[in-house]
Amino acid sequence: MAKIELKQPIVAEISELIKDAQSAVLVDYRGLTVEQDTKLRKEMREAGVTYKVYKNTYMNFAFKGTDFEALAPYLEGPSAIAVSKDDATAPARILGKYAKEIQALEIKGGVVEGTAYDANGISAIASIPSREVLLSKLLGSLQSPIANLARVLNQIAEQGGAVAAPAAEEAPAEEAPAAEETAETPAE
């Protein structure tokens, strides 16, 4: 009875962690050095991702009845979970980057926006740029035609100014000979 009471707060903690989560990715973290783990955790925190190690049985209890229940088959061996409530691709992207660098880090599977993926699926999701990068690319593609239009309009204005300038220069030149003629006339 005492063991069940000890498990409940941890299961509740995991349940709260995955509640309203955009995504969760499970990894086998065996073989990571302290330095690698610290660097990984720091990057996760900066991206707003929660990265924790829990016992598989606790995670299994917390996953029951949720979208994350699909992760149950991956709960073998040491498991860490990376959860994001904001950026659906952040856990996969960061873990994917580290899995390429660190052979010991193995992605098991994950759930992104309610859909379960195996390790290959999570690796594919890892290649998707962050929301901020996608938004900046979209903004850049929207600004490009506007910037081009502004350049064209500016060139037209400059050419219009260049056409008007010679006409303005010609007018005084025409008046100048008339003034010279009048100046020459009294001298004759």
C-alpha cells in the first residue's frame, strides 16, 4: 500500500506534464556523459521543453487514456521524456540533432500533435524547422514582392525625375538666347 501512495504523486506529475502537450519524445539516454547531458538539458530548457527521466511504469500509468498511450511499447530500458507544450517540433528537433552527434542517444518514438511516430518518423519531424524559422521564411516571402514593387516604383520615380530635369534645363537655355538677343540688339 505504501508503494502505491509513493507512486501517485509521480504519476500525477507526469500526467500534468503531458496534459495539453503538443509533443513528447522518448529516448534511451544510456551512455551520455554528464557534459553531454548537461548541454542537452540546457538547450531543452532554452527551447521551453521539459526533459525528465522517469520510471517506465510511472510513465505507463500516466499515459493510459491519453494520446501518449501509443508510447507504451517504447517503454523498455532506461527512458527519458522530452515534452513541449508550445513548439510541437522542438523535442524532436533538439533530440534529433543530439542523436546525430551522440551515438549513445537513441530516439525510441514520440507523439506529435496527437499522432504517434516511431524513431524514423521522429527523425523526419526533427528536420522540420522551428516555428520561428518557418514564420520568418513566410514573412520574407511575403516581403519580397513588396520590396520588389517598391524598387520598381522607385526606379520609375527616378526616371520620371530624370525626364523632368532635362526639360527644366532646356527651358532656361531657350530663354537665355532670347536674353542674349536683346542684349545684342542695343549694342548694334
